[in-house]
Amino acid sequence: MVTSIRATLKRKFLAGLIVSIPAVITVLVIVWFFEFVDGILGPIYNKMLGYNVHGLGFISAVILIFLIGIISTNVFGKKVIEFFEKAIVRIPVFKGIYTAIKQLVDAFSPENNSSFKKFVIVEYPRQGTYTFGFLIKECTVKTDRTGKELCLRAVYIPTNHLYLGDIVLFNEGDVFYTDIPIEEGIRIMLSGGIATPSMISESKE
């Protein structure tokens, strides 16, 4: 009887722990981000107003990001951003860093329909081992000696979190196109595979 009650309590506690951990981590991340942004802009408002208004820096950052989003979606705003980007890429040190980061962030943007084509499965890094990846583009490689053309598929395979990975070229027949949307594929990667569905079907292209 005592053993049964102990096992039940242990099971309930573990169930509550599993449910609580994602919520606690989410709250901690939000709090950290709030304090980080507020810590940057907060001192500026303290000097301007002469007293501390907790959270004003964070609210200002949210409003600023929202305004940038509005500006970036109209014609005039796009011209301003293009001018800013051209100025940045002219600086040798910033050119490589800014371009690489922008391309990487754009690849995961929900409004970008050109970076990731499909969420796929490929045999990698060795025979008999399969992994998820994102189809980037199709390319044709032509050899000078034989004139033979290879139709290859460039697949991005995350190896460390989501923003670091390898670009691997596969033959057309070695890529399995899944029916999983890109957004769902990103969620699978971020969850460490936990969000992987039990049944994956081939995409109907």
C-alpha cells in the first residue's frame, strides 16, 4: 500500500515537473530578455527623466522594433534599409559578418519563401544513418573532361542548434522529400527531435 502511494506520488511529481519545466524556461528567457533590453535603454531614460521607470526601456525597444517592421514593409522604408545595407557592406570588417548573419536570419524568416524549399531526409553522415535537413536549391555540376552533368541537391543539415550546420550535396535520388512544412521542420530541430511525428509521408510535389 505504502509502495503504491509512493509510486503514485512519484509519477504525479514527475508529470508536474515535465509540464512545469518548459513554462519555467520560457518565463526565465522572457525575464532575461526584458532585463537585458531594459538594462541597455533604461539608463538613458534615467538621465533624461531624472528617475527610474522600470520597464520603460523594454517597452521602447518593442515599439522601436515594431516601427522598424512597419517601415521595412513599405517602399520608402525598403529604400532606406537598402541604403543602410550598402553603407555597411562597404566596410571590410562588417561586410562579411553582416552579410553572413543577414542571410542566415533571412533563411529562417517566415516571410522568406526562397531559402528553404523542403524539409527532407537524407542518408548522412554515413551509410545507414539518416538525418533531417532543409533543401536549399538544385544545382547542376558539369565536368570539363567528360562533359557529364550532375543534377545535385544542396541540403543544409544543422549540426549545432539551428544556426550552425553543413551544406551537403546529394544526388537527386538520395533525397527524400517529406510532407512536413518548413515551420514544422524548424520546430522539430529546435526540440531536439522530440516534436518529430510518428508517421512521415513523402511530399506530393
